[in-house]
Amino acid sequence: MGIKAFFKKAFNDMKESTKAQHEVDKANFAAAKAESKANWEEAKMSPSQRQARLQKERETQIASANERKAAAEARIDAAKQK
């Protein structure tokens, strides 16, 4: 491979890498923008709406904890039978 071909390949690789990183940056910026808008909308919620959302989140967390507890108890029972 000649020096000219080497540099041509290197610059093409850098060009492709730059394009890919730009796509990542655009996606990250869009995500940050959406999260910021979501935070703003949540801040504007009325107290009753906020309480309802928090209660729903708590119920979800309780359900998840109960599932994890049941899985752990099943593992305990399986370990005791061996």
C-alpha cells in the first residue's frame, strides 16, 4: 500500500467516524431536549395531578418489589430442596 492510499483510507475512516459521532450527538441532544420538556411539563402539573402520578409510581415500585421478593423466595425454596 502506498502512502497516498494509506492517507486516503485514513481520511475516509475519519470522515465516516465523524458522521457516526454526529448522529450520536444529534440523538443525545434530542433526548436531552425531550427530557427538559418533560421536566417542564411535570413542573406545571397541578398538585392533584402530581399526587396521582406519584401514587402510580409507588404502586409500580411496590409491584416490582413483590415480584422480586417472589423470585427470591422461589430461589430459596429451590436451594433448600437440593
